[in-house]
Amino acid sequence: MNSQIDRILIDRDSIADRVEQLATRLVRDLGPAADKGSLVVIPIMTGSLFFTADLVRRLPLSFRIHPVMVSSYPGKSKTSQGILDQSPLPAGLEGRTVLIIDDILDSGRTLAHLRREILGVGAVDVRSCVLLRKEVERAAVVDCDYVGFDIPETFVVGYGLDYDGLFRNLPDIAVLQNT
Ligand code: IMP
Ligand code: MG
């Protein structure tokens, strides 16, 4: 597996430090909603699996977690194809504060679409948190409230991010060869 890795872009210690900082901000900003029992966290699977696991364990707040599966990159594609498949949103989002967690903001289509859908079922406040944001011109204009790292336009894997379903289990974020 490691022979296909060109270089590490963000190592595990830097990820852990940044997750801690994001958690501090989230506790401050979303604490009041959690106190009212209104906070719901929606991780976008599968890419945000480890980011979500690390982040939510640093949030000493009361909330429910309802993952939504979204697939947008079929097989060996490295460019966004828009949303191909999505599992249903959880019921009962009306009146709620929702935090969407995703691995990476690329074209912005995934977040823009989910945000619209979640507001459409009556959520009152929808925030989004991504670990990575690519420095690209986005197809969909979308505000992201919490960003871990801005990265150049390159295809990355690891810490949940995949290429053709592989490399999610790398503990660091890495750039593949020939990308
Ligand atoms: P967007 O809808 O174009 O913003 O795409 C977001 C989704 O595409 C992310 O949730 C990832 O699953 C996937 N994606 C975008 N860039 C990368 C990358 O560099 N590596 C792995 N997956 C990526
Ligand atoms: Mg994803």
C-alpha cells in the first residue's frame, strides 16, 4: 500500500491538534443548542468516519448522531461527479440545530445539496464542519462554518478518505503517486 503513497500532506499529530481546536469552537458555538436538546450531528459517510469519531468524542455535549451515506466518487474517478447515491435523512429534524460533518469540501455539491435538504425539512440552523477544504473554484457556492485545513488542489487519501474504496485506514492524510 505504501508504495503508492507519494508523500504525507498532514500527519496524525497535526490532525489531532486541529481536531482539538475545532472541538473547542464547536462546544462554544453549539453548547446552547445542545443544552436545549436540539442538536443533531449528521456525519457524511464513509469519508468522515474517523474525523467524526475523533471529533465527537471531544464534545462533552448532549446530541444524537445520525449518519447519512453519500457517494459521489465512483470507483477510480478522482473528480467530483455530483451525488450519485444517498441514504434518507433522519426523521424529526424540524426545529433542530444540525451539524453536518464531512471529510472534504471539493466542488461543494455535496454540502450544498445536503444543506438545502436539511433546511427543507425544517431545521432552523444548519452548520457544517469539514476536515479539509480544497483551494479550488467551486461548482456550488457553499459556506462552511468550520474548516480543519485548506489544502491545494490535489487528490488525497487516508484518515477516512479513499481512492477506489482503499486507503481509508491510513492514519495520516497522504497524496497518491501521479496525482
Ligand atoms: P464535493 O461534493 O465535490 O464537495 O465532494 C465531496 C466528496 O468528494 C467528499 O465527501 C469526498 O468523499 C470526495 N472527495 C473530494 N475530494 C477528494 C479527495 O481528494 N480524496 C478523496 N475523496 C475526495
Ligand atoms: Mg465523502
